[in-house]
Amino acid sequence: MYVSEARLEANRRNAQRSTGPKTAEGKERSRANALKHGLCSSVVVAEDAQAIAERTEQFFKTLRPQNHYHCWIVTEIALCTLQIDRSERMQRRSRDKVALRAELTWDDDRRLDAMLLGRTLANRPDVVVEQLRKNVQGCEWLMSRWAMLKYTADVDKKWTAEQTSLAFDLLGTPHDFRVGKNPGDGLDFEGNLVEAGGDPAEVARRQIADLKQRREVVEPLDEVNRALTIADLGDETDPELKRVRRYEGMLHSRIRWLTRELRYQSPHEEPLRGLQRHWMGDPEITATAEFLPEPAPLPTPEPLPIPAIEPEPMVLGPCDQPPFDLEPDEFPAPGATADIPAILKSRRQKKLKKAEARRVSQRRKVE
């Protein structure tokens, strides 16, 4: 499309008027335009710097890190705890907002939900109709559509193709069973026709009467749900509340991982004593940091001397019995000295020879 030079020049002048913030303060404010909760943000909010420093100092005194890796873990734990505190405050505000909206705009919100759900009626007619019939506002949305169809049938004496399709959708009839059928035909569980559609206006009147009865049934349930939501005892289906709780669960998982890593002590790094808040890199905090005192070394206990015990040879007499069962080749002659250590050493050598013989035999079988 051809654009004149005058139009191009006017566009250039207009573009120079909306270039966004130019000052540093304006740019800082514009960065938070799309901020929802900030729990996943990598930028620390300026007003939270003092709180982070205080929480980190408290955790350094409690957890007492011993190396640079531990210092980083403790700093991350302090930051995660502050984010959890903020998420809990956000949940409280979200719950208060949901309770206030239930008290002031309950019907309007439910009516909007019914309208949004009704936009998907053509895609899933049977499911959407059942969902709309569960609350008062959904029944009213269905009644309004049937009322318009009834008025059209009274005036024009028939429905157009689009209006007939809408009637099938409001009845929840699947798309595969609409060819050659009339809206309002009723079938039993055996497939027999028990009610004919007939006049379109009559079909609309029957559906409106049925929805009025349904509305009277679900109206007490709607009042109970509203009272529970006002009392902060609802089912907590608010999207914002669910999102904040999901991120809080992620923060708790990260703290568990950091706590497990804190128990790890690297064998390749010497413990660095006196590391505390200066790990954060802030010169003001470094100047006022209170370092941990050097722990006193524990005295090394001296090993106790173990006296050497020489085994005494056993002399078996004619009536003496051996201390354990001996093999025929191990039994000494009457009156001779039984060398127990030598007998045990001989038994160990025999066991080693048998084990080696088994390994050789297994190796040969494999080969």
C-alpha cells in the first residue's frame, strides 16, 4: 500500500513522543509493570536488602558454615525463607480478596464464569451443559438461550439451521446423532422413542420449565458455597492463589536440597574459619561483620598400651579331652603337647587351598 511522504513524516514525529521512560527512576518503575509475585525473579528488590542481610546474619550464627560452599548455601537458605514469608503474605491477601469478591460480586463472577463456559458449548455440548446445570448462574444462562429460541419460534414458526444446531447443543445431543432428528426427541435406555420433539416453541417451553426446577434445587447449594467462601473456607480454586502455593512448594523443596548440601564437607578444601556476612560482598556489611570465634582444638587421646599375651601350650594327659573337635591327623599322642595356634593356622591354609581350587575349577568350566 502506498504511503505518502507527509504521512511517513507524521508517523516519525508521533514515534518520537512515545519512546518510554528516559530517567533512571522511570526505568526502575517500568521494570515492575508485568510483575505478578516476584518469587522467581533473579533481581533482589531494593527494599528487601536490609531484611536479607539481617536474616543471613541470623542463619550464619545458627548454622556456622565452615567453607565458601557452605556460606553460599546459608545465604541461599536465608533468601528462600524470606521468599516463603512473602508468599504466605500474598496468599493471605489473595484469600482476603476472594472472600471480599464473594461478598460483593458473587453473582457477577459466577455469571461471567457461565458465559466463558458457554463459549465452548459447540465443542463439548454434553459436558458443558452438565457443568452449567450445577449452579444457578449456569441454569440462568441456559434459560436465556432457550427464551430467545422460544421467541424466534413464536414469531417465525420455525428455526433456522443455526438455531436448530444451538438447540441441539443446549440439549447436549452429540453431533453424530443429529442428522434426520428433531431437537427434543427423547429416547429411553432401550433406544425407543418416548417423546417427540414436535413444535419448536413447545420444546423451548419444556426446557425452560425444567431449568426453573433445576435452579430451585441448586440455589441452596450456591448459597452454601458463597457463605463458605466469605468465611475463608472455600475450595481455593483461585488461579492466583494456586500459582503462589505452587511456587512456595518449589521454595520448600529448594530449602530441603540446600539443607542436605550443607552437611557435605569437601575433603579437598581446608575449613575457612571466621567467614560470616562478608561472603555477601557488601563493603558496609563487611566493615561491621562479627566473625565467628576460633573453636578450641580438642585434645587427642593417647592410645593405651596393649600387653602382648603369649599363648601357653596345652599338655594333654591320658584322661584329658581336647578343647575342640580335632581331625585325626591333628590329635596329638597321649602326653604330647597340643600346639593350638599351629593347628588353627594349618586349618586356615587348608581353607585357602580349597577356595583356590574351587576358583580354578570354575574358571576352567567357563573357558
